[in-house]
Amino acid sequence: MSTHPATRDHCLSLVRSVDRPTGGARYGRMFRGLEPLGADPHVLMRAGADGGICDAAAVLDPGEGGDDGDDAAGWPFFGQLLAHDTTADRSPITGGVQTDDLRNARSPRLNLEMLYADGPIGSPYLFDLNDPAKFLLAGNGYDVPRNPQGVALIGDPRNDVHLFSLTLHVALLRAHNRIVDWLRAGGIPEEEVFDRARITLTWHYQWVVVHDFLPRLVGQALVDEVLKDGGKWFAPATLEAFIPLEFADAAYRYGHGQIRHTYRLQEGGPEYPLFPDLVGFGPVQRRLDLAQMFDVPGRPRAQRAKRLDGSLPASLIGLPEQVTGAVDESAYKSLAVRDLLRGDTTGLPSGEQVAELLGVPPLTEGNWPGGTPLWFYILKESDGTRLGPVGGRIVTEVLIGLLRADPAGQLSLEPDWRPTLPSAGEAFELTDLLIPDASR
């Protein structure tokens, strides 16, 4: 995967020695000097509940169209996998919490921990007993193995929440297995095959984050600036990375606003709402063609993600109990309510405060008393597809900062590296990793 043997060996040793953090990984603040907004929870619940300003059905009838963004519908789901790879907060959504009390159940690295867990030794149920360098897949090859009750045997159970995250998860498992075959054909010693396959997949995935995902979301200029000059507000040293709450509980929840009301799974097929029709936590009943979610050369244009406008579709305003668990307040079924309350619980500042700190003109629309919740502000400042100056700055600096602070990461260890897989052309994109047979 690299032309420098010393670098390869160093990376192998790092993957084995620093793959998981010691103790609970931390959350922290990106803008430590800003005061919490301190919004009225009842105002937040009215805004995010059925019929509130975050309810797309109250703003625009999805059946009339007109709410499509510019990018393909699969990108917010890929972004969801990145969140599952770097963050897992088990604290409640209501009641104030202290930052020092929060613990992240994930290492703050884009290292595919959600796939590999503890590897063939620590998580043997994820791997093929007859070929432990490879992941075990269900008999049809498009699902993960499950126990007799249908519970997924998977590195992160959140990736089984709906058909889209599970399909992307399985596509990455299949990519790892292809890489194992490729390495063996190239003569890599068997005792090194798994670790090298893991590094190869992880580095190509990290490349996609920087060179495909982020430019679509925030624009190439901001990505180039942070790569060249580093982060102004988030630039952790090696092994000192943490997840800023402004990222985890506001900016990186932007993808909730990109979820469509309905999705087509196969060309010419019917459309289904995400919830309840495509909820996971059980064997796959409907197969998803990834070319319906991402633009693939030689195939019709994929569906588009919903336009970022501050509203969520009905399937997210009324989440099923399989997702929320039993709740004692009906408003908690709304993902918008949960996002707004989460930002209040963790004491996030208003969007206007952050804009002023960053030196960008704040939004003037809106009638939130005392300031706009950061999550909602970030949705409203976007141009419909790309994040605006507040959201874009937070997301770009955090993702690139995490990669640079990872001692086994491509960006920190070998920044001039380029993709090496057989599917790598002049420009390597996510579809080259997930759909290697796509012609270019």
C-alpha cells in the first residue's frame, strides 16, 4: 500500500499498538469562551415536534417535489457512518451534563473501528472461521450474520438501524474481503494479510473523506485551506484528539436535514419512507442498489439528498420505537426535538455567537428568543447542499484534525500517499471503493 517499507512496517506496528484508546475517550469544547445559549426546552420541543418549524410537512409537501439538493442521496448516510466511527455518547438527551463527565465509547479516529471492533482475536464472531482474514457475511452476501433472534453480529449495532447504513457497512466489509484477495495475489505473507488489508481499506476510506466527501459538503477551497494552514480552532496534537461537542451535537447532525421523505431502492421500483419501512434491526428484506444512492458512471443519475432548509421529513419527526426505545413524552419521537434538546443539554452556544467569533456575518432571519440553537442555525446558513461558514468550518477542522492526530492515519503518517487499489484511477472516489466494477 506504500512504496516505503519503513513506513509500512511502522504503520503495521501502530495499528496493533494504538488501535483503541486507553480509558474513556473525551469530549470537549471547540469554542471554550462562549456561553451556553440556555434556550427554553419547551420552545425547543415545540419547534422540533409535529407541526413545528422543523417539520417538513408543515413547510413543504414532499409529494410536490422541489426540495431536492444537488448531491446524491447516499452522502448523508456515508456521513452517518463517519459519526458512528468517531462518536458514541450514551448520556441522556435531557438534564444538564458536565463536559468532564461525558465519555466517548469510540476512539476519536476515522479508523473503521465500527467495522473491525477488536479484530479476529477479540471479535472472532465478525470473521470467517475458515478464513479469519476475511469478514463473515450472510449467505446472500448482502447482510451481516445474525443470531437466531435476528440481532446483527456487527462492529457497531447503530449501523443496523436502517437499510442504508447497513448496505454501506456491508459494502465496506466486501471491500475488505476483495483487498485480502488482492494482497494474496500480490504475494503478501499470510501472517500480514489481515493487518495490511485493514490499513489499505482504512487509508482509502480516509482519502475519500478528505478528497470526495468533504469537498462536496463544504467546498474545495475550505478543504484546501485547512490542509495547507491547519485548523484555527481545532488542531489537536497526535494522540490528544477529542470530539468537540459543537461538532457532535450540532454541526455534524446536519445530515438529518438531508434525509428524503421516500427512497427508491431499485431502478423503476417503488419508493419507501426511511421509517418505518426501511428500519433495520432484523434480516435484510429488501436489497438496495447503491447506484440509486450514488452517481455511478454508465447508470442513470441517482436520487438527490433533500435540500438543507432546517426541516426534517415525517419519518424523522415520528421515529419508530425500534429507534427511540420507549419514551414518556411523544415529542421525544422527533429527531429534531432530540437534536435541539441535545445541544441545550450539552450547553452549546448560539449560532450567532459562533458566527461572531469566526468573524462571519450572522444570519438575521429567525425569531428564536435569545439566539438560534447551533444545530438549526447551521442548517439554515447552508446553501441547500453545502454547509455555510459556521458549519463548514467546524466539520472541516474536526475531521481533518482527527486524521492528523491519528498516528496510524494516512494524513499524519504519509500525507503524499495516493490510492493504490486496482480501481484507483486519476481521481479515486467513494464509488471506486464501494462499487469497484463501475466503469470510468
